[in-house]
Amino acid sequence: MSRGAAGAPHDSPSTFLTGRGIVLGMRNAMKRGSFNRKTILLCAVLAAVFTPAMASAQQPASGVATPIVLHAARLLEVDTGNLLRPGEILVEGDRIKAVGTSVDHPAGAKILDLGDTTLLPGLIDAHVHLFLHPGAEDLQTVEESVPWRTLLAEQAAKADLMAGFTAERDMGTEGAGSADTAIRDAINQGLIPGPRLRISGNAIDILGGHEDANHFNPAQHVLSNADYANTADEIVAVMREQHKQGSSFAKVYETGPDEMVPAGSLPCLGDPVCAPIEVSEEPGDPEFWSFHTPYQYTEAQLAAAVAEAARLDTNVGVHCQGEPGARFAAEAGVASIDHATQLSDATMRLMKQKHIPAVPTFTIFEYFAGHAPTAAAAAREHAMLDYKIHEFRRQVAAGVPFAVGSDVGPFPHGTQARELELMVKYGMTPLAALQADYLNGAKILTWQDEIGQLKPGYYADIIAVPGNPLDDISVVERVSFVMKNGEVARQ
């Protein structure tokens, strides 16, 4: 394409719709001999209409965003659990300026009265898959092109934002590589709507591991949905390549296929890697070992990943259903243990000591149980969900820290606030679930002190829900107002 002196295409809209572009168009018309009275009249009209409008749009008179005051019946102080009645927030630019029962109303401020609602920080989902949608996950990653999946990811990001999720951690593109970098950057540049994102690119997996193309015709050489790394050195190399391509954390598959087995069947007997952690019966929980999931990386290998992440000023989240992989992950110091269906007493003590949140992802388990293709598959999924609920109650009683992550993607984007309802249903209080979402979620995403609370200096990521979430947590599934970065996305 021919380019002008400034490097912009001659026919770009930003040039054509300015007064200069119109004048250039008149000159070109004269050179082509097509300059007549109608052309003069048309160009004059266009210049009169577009030039002031474009100048106004490109050069705001003051250059300062209009202050906004939000008013609602209630406002939740996340850290204390107190409800302010009423609640007001003064927003200036992309940050919160003041919070209280009454705040300053600057001259010219826009006042938004949200009525009988509760003001909350924007929701955080610490486990999403923007590049997945309902349907056969193994086939969609093979049959759909990366450009097509990227378009769908754009729509997923918008749906999540409209549902009140203003920050998310995308836990792997499932074979789309670093395409999530484009989604994040487009959101950050204001080209498309969506949450602020932490992204991993592909997850990291062993050959033949959890996300490899294990059940396809080997002659077709179907690609894995993850990046291979079989040793500590390979993990570090993959992380460096992913970071080069734009990743902001590393997602590692620590456990493989899950199965329900006869109670009391201990895993990895005779494995020297398991021997030091003394896999044994869990006191008071005879059903504990009715669930098996093989580990994929040793503690030393995960420690290498954690060390490299620290060098890159980021962290590691692991897909980890249970033991002994969960123990290896906790010992290594990962940022979160996602799914966390099975945690031993020793692992739970480590997680409390190191403040490593479990991310239960109940919603995906519920969805799979309700959408299984066969009766046998449904029975398996329901048995696994029942086991998970039982173990989650042990984890709550033990004081394990939690964050909220839904694993949305295989079920529809924009519906994942149900995760908070399920965490409350199975043992947490509404306030504890909200604090897990906001405080631990912000820490996992390394945006603590910037998101997750309604405080001066924090990003103006704010939602409103009907009623009182401390009485009925399900109201977070009916978000009526969304603001991100000080801009209203939904009202």
C-alpha cells in the first residue's frame, strides 16, 4: 500500500475525514478533471460538517474527564464486611477519588443514582478460558482456526465484562498460543470491551499429558493444546518464549486424568518421588483416596517454574486436582492451586502457611455433570462433584484460603457468577466468598492495592447489584451496572 510522508495510508479514515483530507480530495479531483460545481458543493458541506466534529473529538476542550458520583442504597467495604447505607463513590478519570455515605459533588460532576442496589468492586474470575465455548472442547481446538477462535474470544470478553467481571486470569488459550496477547492489548487500547486481563498463552504440559492430543489418529499428528515441557530446563525455556510473546503469568498442568476408584486405594505406591511425602490415609476421611489423579511434574520441576516466574516478576498457577501433585505445588510455592478437589491435611497446612488459595471451579463440575453425553458419563461426573463437595467442606473447616474461578468457556461466558453461589451453597458465608473473590483474586492477579476494593486510589472498576449480597449471594448473577476504568460499560 502506498504511504504518505507520515507513514499513514493515504486513504485512512483519520486522514480522509479531516478538513485537510477534504482539501486533498478536491485537489485530486481537479487533477483527474472531475472537478465541477457539485464537487465544490459536496466538499464544502463535508468540510463544514466533519472538520469541527473531528477537531472536537481529537482535542477535548479541557482534556480532563468529567467527575462522576455514584449513589446507591448500600456500599460494601470488602475488607471489613461493613455495609455503608447509603453509599457514594466519587470517580475522577480511571480512579476512585472518594468513598463514603456522602462524598464531595464537584461542580459539573455527573450524578448517577443507582437506587436500591449495592455498590461492589468489579468481580474477579481467576480461572477463565476466553478461547473456549460450549461444545466438544477437543474438537473445537482442532476444527476452528485461531483467527476464528480469536473473534469468539473477543465476544467472550465482552460477555464477561457485561456480567460484571472487570478483571480475569485467562488460564490458557488451549492451542491458540499467544492469541490472547492480541485480546488483552486490544482491550487495553480501547479497541474492544473486556476485563483487564492476566494471560498465559498456552498452558505448559508434559508429552502425553492432560492437554495432549492423546486419543486422535497418531498418523494425523494432531497438535497438543499446550506447550510441551518435560524437564525443569524445558519448563524455563517455554516460559521465556511465552513471556516474549506477551504472557503475564504461567499456567502449568500439574495433574493428569482424574478417576474415581475404590476407597482406600493409595496412589503411586513404590514411586520414589512420592515416598518423601508419606502418602497415607487421611484421619477422619475414609473416602479421601477414592479419587486418583497422577502428578505430572515433581516439586523440583515446579520450583524451577516458580523461580523463573519470580525472575520475570510474575507467578505460576497450576491445574491440580489432587494429591500428591497438590503437595508438590504447595511446597514449590505456586500462586494458586486450581480445581483443588483433593487436598491432604499436610497440603492444607502448607497452603494456610504460605497463603496459597485454592480455586474450586465448582461451576464447570456442575455443568459437566448436567451435560454429560451418556448416562455412564453423567454418573461419573456426579460422583466426582459429590466427592468435591465433601472435600471442599473439609477445606473450609481447615481454613484453607480460597479465590473464585469458574473455568468458564466450556459453559457460556457471562454466566460464571454462579461460582460464588455454589461456594456459599457448599459451605462458605456470602462475605467470605466475596472476600475470596476480591482480596485473594486481586493478589493472584498481582493487582492488589489496585482492584478488588472500593477505596481511594483504586481503579474505578465498580458494579451494582440489586438487593444485599450478604443476604443473598445470587444477586451477583444479576448485575445492573458496570463501570471499568471510570467508564460506564453497562447501565
